[in-house]
Amino acid sequence: MQYQSNLGIVSSVTCLNEPGYERGFGTMIERIRKYARRHWREFSKGKAGKRFQDRYHRRQKHGHGPLGIRRLLNLTLGIVIVAASAVGGLLPALGWGTAIIGFALIAGEVLPAARLLDWAEIRLRRFSQFVRDIWNHSWAGKVLISLVALLLVAAFAYLTYSLLFGR
């Protein structure tokens, strides 16, 4: 069975009772990967500053009501991921990357969170372009950015040390 999304992406959906449907762990992983890839394509083709709100509206349109099990699971998982990122933010595996994933899960269910992430995306893109412009301008720009990055890492290391071992 095939369907076409709002962005013109044609995808196929496998029904559990379709002939040729296979069960097994490898098949399940492959279906999850295809599902994630399709949703990432839809998300990444969205307009910057509207992606998370569009995702929110898509999820609400195809959702299962205000108190659906998927919605509750997404909210719970998002909150747990954000909390784990806040608690384990000092560890290399946990931190901003996982926190953003948790916020994205929450933003799929809560419109103000989606608006906040769209707002932050625009500001981060502007800042990133500003840094790229300075970096590409001259060797002095590269030195300046490297020194600022070194200063930030040193400040973070000092703060971490003082929080963990300071008195």
C-alpha cells in the first residue's frame, strides 16, 4: 500500500496481514529504519523556523486523541530523556544531543515547545552563519574562534571541577 505525504513524498506501508509480510527481529529493525528515514525526510524538507510546528500539526492530525497512548509515551520518553541529559550532562554520551532529541519528542506533542524549538533553530542558524563568516574571513578569525572555544572549554572544565570537587 502506498500513500503520499503533504510534501509529496511517496511511501509504502506494510500491513500485518499482507501477503509476503515477514516477522522477525531483523525485519522489525528494517521497518523502524525505513519509518525513521521517511519521517526525517519529511522533517528536513520543512521550512526552517516552521519544522517543529509542522511536525506538531502532522502528529495532531494523525494522532490518537489528546490522551492517546502514543502521545503519553512520547511525552514521558521526552521528559525522561531531557531529565537524564540534565543529570548526566557532564558525561560524554549524555548532554545537548540527547536533550535535543527529548525536546523534539516533547515538541511533537506540545505546541509551545514546538514554537520554542523553531525559534531556537533560527537563532542558532544565524549564530552558526556568523561564526562561519568570521572563520572564513582570515587567519585571525580562525585564531579568534579557536581562542574563544578554548576559553569556553576551560570555563566548563573549571565549573565542572568546582561543582564535583570544590568546597
